[in-house]
Amino acid sequence: MGWTVYMVRAGNGALYTGIATDVARRLAEHAAGAGRGAKSLRGKGPLALVLARPVGTRAEALRLEGRIKRLPKARKEALLALADPLAALAPDAGRAPRRRSRSPQTARAS
């Protein structure tokens, strides 16, 4: 049972990001508009699933969900246009490799 990060577009154009083990069931809960669905999506239908990518563990899914939720809407829209949107959010994406500095003990020994 793996976890999936998903994005839903509401009828008003808003993007909602969440995680689930069964995205179809979760989308149905959101669409029902009551009970276990997200309050922010109630009355904002129709809902359309625009992204669903398996990510592995719940911890990984929660980290990725948090990173997506912190992005401005324009950046979320740009992510959706990419072939592999979640690769752009990898922790080391777009960063140059870090150089390890020598520890003070190693520097003295040299």
C-alpha cells in the first residue's frame, strides 16, 4: 500500500493538494462535499484530478505535499505543465552539489 500525492482543480480554478493511498476513493469523498472531504473544496465543484503520482511512504508523501502547498499558484501551474512535475520538487533539484569542507582536525593534521 503506497502513498500518492495528488492535485485537484476545483470549478473555480483553485488547486488543492493532498495525499492518499486510494486516490479514486479520496476524490469521491471530496466530490461528495460532506463527511471526510476537505472543507476547502465543499461547494466548489466540479472537481478534476490534474495530478496523481505515487511517492512511496507516508512520510515522503507528507513532505512533498507540504512543499507543493507552500508554492504560489503560478508555480503550481508551471509544475503541472512539466512531463515529470514531482522531479522538479526533489530536495536536491536545481542545486549545485555541495562541496565538503575539511574539518578543523583534518586541516591541522595536514
